[in-house]
Amino acid sequence: MNHKAVISATALAAAMTFSTASHAGATLDAVKEKGHVQCGVTTGLAGFSQSNDKGVWTGIDVDMCRAVAAAVFGDAGKVKFTPLTAKERFTALQSGEIDMLSRNTTWTLTRDSNLGLNFAGVNYYDGQGFLVSKDLGVKSATELDGAAICIQAGTTTELNLADYFRSKGMKYTPITFDRSEETIKAFEAGRCDVLTSDQSQLYALRIQLAKPESAIVLPEVVSKEPLGPVVRNGDEDWFKIVRWSLSAMLNAEELGISSANIDDLKESSTNPNVRRLIGLEGIKGQGLGLPDDWAYSIVKQVGNYSEVFERNVGKGSALGISRGLNALWADGGIQYAPPIR
């Protein structure tokens, strides 16, 4: 008998038992006890997080929250939403008022290192741009010297704007507001010449204008804005659950698994990658402290990444945004997830 092999196998089994037992985490325990995920979102941004007159929330960030609920409970509906301004969002997460933040929030060094936060991935790659009235006759951001610019307070947008104008030797007058919906109202009322924000947000705000065709988004992109879900530092188990919930949707798209065909694939697929994601083979859910079918529940109830993108912000939605950088790496984009194996 190979005693080293026996010892190694015993050690591995013990390590796996310890790993499974340790994957509880204070946040997961608290979430299970109250029976829902409390998720921080915007106060209202089309395509990302917005509620209708019946209080039903939709959007790409909302679906991120629903994916986590599906992973934990097997029910994407077990989530409650807390609308937050940009100024409020980090305090709400730090204080424990919310379990996760999914609110078009940019991943930066300062936020990752100084605020006690942990970014779990990127669900939308974006960049800052400028919205102007066609009547202004401006074709480029380099023509905005002296402009009055509407901007949302408490965002990286303020810092990027200052950097861009300083680098170009231009001046501007900032007009700040706490909510994004206030910026578009001020722009429409003529209180500013320009509105600046992430390009995705500009498209979402433009459709709120009485005449959306009266305004254009300038071609310049002046920053990197990787947007994604955020959790508190100090709970690695919860961090991994949120991170892998996003990765499951990306892997599902890459493998051709959708909400429409996942049941058929569950019955018939012999592809080991498909079977691992669905929860039929491999480590299943034990490493995350989740049910074996955690990823199956996400895809079945929320969809793969393509489904989430297209229904909320894609070409078939009101925003009409192309995948661009948010296409999978195999399709010319930069969306890429580690494998489930």
C-alpha cells in the first residue's frame, strides 16, 4: 500500500471538509436568516436599475442582484432593493445597510484600497463622454472651452472632468447635482451647455428628453470606467459568491447555455464544461457554500450575460447600445470569466 497516497488522500478529504464547513461567512449567514439579499442600486437609471410605477425593478445591475439571490436561495425574487445616490452608496455598504452594491460603480484604486470595499468583477466596461445639444454646433470635446457642464456629485466623473480640461488647457464651470435625473432636467432646461457622465448613462439619460434626437453624444471617451458589483472587505466567502455569480453568466454565454435551452442541456449534454456549470459534475456548490445547482438557478431564472445585456441595454432595448468592449473575448470584446472546474 502506498502510505503517502493514503495520507495525501486523507489530507485532501480533510481539507475539502474544512473548506466546505468554513464557507459560511457572516454575510451569507445574515442573508439566509433574513431570507433575502439587500442590494443597493441607483435612484433610477434606464437599463441599469430603474423601478416602474408598480415598484418592479429592472436593469443590468438589478439582474446582478437577482443572480446572487438565485445562487443563494434558488429564487431570483428573494432580493430587496435600496435606491442610493452616488454620495450615499459607499456608506450604505460600509454600515451593513446593504449586502452588496450593484450601482454603475467604477472600480478604482482608491475605492478598492481605502474604503473597505471589494469589487467582485466588471459587469459593464464603460468610459466617460459628453452629451451636447445639436444646436450648440459642437463636434468634439476639444471645442468645449468655457462651457457650463452638468455633473453628478460624488462620482469619478468630477475628477475625470477636471483632469481632461486641465490636460487640454481649457476651462469650464461645473454645475453639480446629487441625482442623475436632476442633471438631465438641468441640461434640458438650458442650465448647462454639456452633460458629462459614463457614456452608457448618457444614452440612458438622453431618452428622457422630450426630443432625444436634439442631443448627441460626442465621440471622445476620456476615461476608463469598469463598472461592477461591490461588497465589504473582510468576508471572502460572500465576495466569492458575488464574483462567481457574475462569472457563471459569462461562462454560460460562452458555452451556449441560455435560459431557454438549459433544461434540455441538463438532460442531454455530455460536454463536461456544460455539466460542471449546471451542477452535474465537479465541485458543484460545496466550495461556495451553495446548492449544487446554484449556477443552473442563475441561468434559468436570470439568463446568461448576453440575455441580461440585450434585454436591458442592447440593440433591442430603448438604449440600443452595441456590445463593444462588453462582447466576450472570443468575439472581440474583453469580457472574460475564469472557468468553472
